[in-house]
Amino acid sequence: MTPSARLSAAIEVFSDLTERRRPANDALKDWGLARRFAGSGDRAAVSALVYDGLRKKSSAAWIMGAETPRAILLGTLHLTRGMSVDAIAALCGEGQFAAGALTENERVALEKASLAEAPAFIAGDYPEWLDADFAEAFGDRQVDELQAMAKKAPVDIRVNLLKSDVESVATELAYMGAVATQFSPVGLRIPPKEDGRAPSVQSEPAFQKGMIEIQDEGSQLAVQIAAPDPGMQVVDLCAGGGGKTLALAAIMGNRGQIFATDSDKRRLAPIFDRLTRAGARNVQVRSPKGKDDEPLEDLLGRVDLVIVDAPCTGTGTWRRNPDAKWRVRPNSLDDRIADQAKVLDRAARLVKTGGKIAYITCSLIPRENDGSVGAFLGRNPGFEVISPELAAREASLEVLSGFVSSRGNGLLLTPLRTDTDGFFICMIRKTA
């Protein structure tokens, strides 16, 4: 496919996902199945254009003065890829499979393109109804923070110390451009490729042998802040596929005991193979037998550390999943806050006096973060927040102590602050 044909295809896919209000991945999959002639390079290029358009949907429409898929993709080429008007005109081209020549109105819009007068939610490319939340979270850095969230994310790797070490893996993956992460002592980072393709980490021998796992540095740091000691009784209450469970096992050196569970046992399905591959031997997986079953009944009041990787809107993952930011709705935020209350109260019943709860979200919204913690403390007077600065210091990550959330209950990691996905981490201690 020619570059112009790829642009035309991206416009077609963008139209499909917009008109039918469907996930971008589904629209791209259907497009690829219907066009078998498109090679892997073509599919990667079209996908990159579509996801770039989702990242810059509002700001691109603003500078073009139109909200059509074509206008958004053309504006994105200017905003994200820095293409000049003449370069975009040349890319559009004419012909059977081309995107169609640039119109005079489009040329003028691109020449005058500016976000100087755009409101924050346009310049930051996020839904307007979240404007007050992000203003509270970031103050005058609001636009800068959300623009950073609109950039492409790198691929982060956690080295599994049960099977290898950082130096050895870094040497093995040096040809992929892997470098040490900024904060995580067990992380490596592979920058995104210009063509939009993600590196095939899963095909690497190091991955197949369990020496590495794909995990954003922010997620790695969340487990580090929780600071599990070898010998502890630890519960991963929302374990899902087991990413944080595996990180816990490595930190604890296969000592102590980790109990991994999830309210939906279907989410636990991948964890068994991952545990085997990683060589994690101190993990018990407890699956609920029904809606109201408590598979951890025998652990009530006995647990040293409960990890609550809480259900949330996922606003902190938008740079990896830009489609999600245009699909989140106010009622879903209310639902997630209610879910957070339930899982925190469940954690409170498990932890022993003097034990800790690590409350973690991949959200930037204060109501899901400090707000949920404050509500929990109001319901549970026998608990207190450990200051974020102290939590960072106790985890030997004092460098993170400056990244405190807006209401002061936890650490808030973001692409702009820490060059990670967005994560909120709050440590809570049971005092009585």
C-alpha cells in the first residue's frame, strides 16, 4: 500500500469506529480481515494512524474546524508527527486508493493551526466532563499532564530476579534498545518504534524462559512501594492475570506466602501458566466458588499486607489505550467508586493489627484515589494513612516522595512527572 492509501484506510477505520461506537481494535481487525492484501507493515501503519488520531481527537478537530474522521487524521499528522502543510498535501495525493487531494479550506486550517485559545479539555484531549477532576489533580499543570498522557508509551519490562538479573537481561536485549528504567530497580525500557509497531518481546527467549515480564514501570513501583518482606502473609485481592502477584513473589524471593484471588475467577485463568513460567512457588490461587463466597475466610484478621489493585476508570493508561478515554462515562466512574469501597472494606477484614493495605489504582481522578481513601477511613476508624513520603522512604524510593497526590494521601505517578503510566499508591495501616 502507498502512504496515501494507508491514510485513506485509516480514515475508513476511524469512520467505522466512530459511526458504530465500537472499540478501535475491533474496527482494525475487521478492516484487516477484509483486506488480505494488506501486509503486516500496512496494518501496523494504519493502526498507528488510527491510534494517533484517538490520542489527538479533540485538538486535531479544533485546529481543523471540523470533527470528521478525515479532519481529525489530517490534524493529527500536523500535531503528532509535525508534518508540514505541503507534506500532508503530498501524502493525500490523488488516485484510486488515495485519500483525496487537500482542499483549500483544509490547507488554510493547517496553516493557521494553533491551540493557543483552546480550552484545557481540547488542548489536553480528554472528555470535558472530567475537566474539574483534572484541574483538582494537577492545577496549572493540567494541560501539560494530559498532553503527556496523549503521547505513545514505551514498552517496559520487569526482570524476574527469581530467574535472572537486570544486567544479564539488559545485555541480551540491548539490540532492541533496552535501557534501565528511571526509578524501578528491576525495570528495563524499550522505546516505541517510529512505525508504531511494538517490539515482539513475547517471542524473546528471555520471556519464554520466565526471565522477564511486560509491566509498566509505574506498576512495578506500586509493588515496590508496598514493600513486602520475605516471610509475610500477603494477599493480592484483585490479582487478575497475576502481574503484581509475580512481582511480589520475586521481591519476596519465593519466601512467605502469597494468596492471589479475584472476584471474577475468569480473570485468574492466565495466572497459572505465568506462575509456572516465572518459577513463583510461594503463591496459592484462591478462586471464589460463587457470588458471595469468600475464598479467604481462613485468613480474616491474619494478613500482613493486602494489595488492592482496585477497579477504576483506567485514566492512567490512556497513552496505551487512547480509545478508552472517549468511551468512559460519568456513570462508570460512580460504579468504580462503589466497587472500590467494597474491595477496601474486604481488605480491612483481612489485615491484622499493625498490618498494611496497599491501595493502588491506574487512575488520575482524585475521587477514585484520595476520595476513596478518605471515605474508607471514615467508615473504618481503626486505620490510618502512612504519609506518602514515609512510604517512599521505607521502600528505598525516596526519590518519589515529591510526587504526592492533590489531597496528600498517596503518591501519584504520571507520564509527565515520572514518565510512567498514571498510578496512585496509598499505604494504609491498621492501628486497632
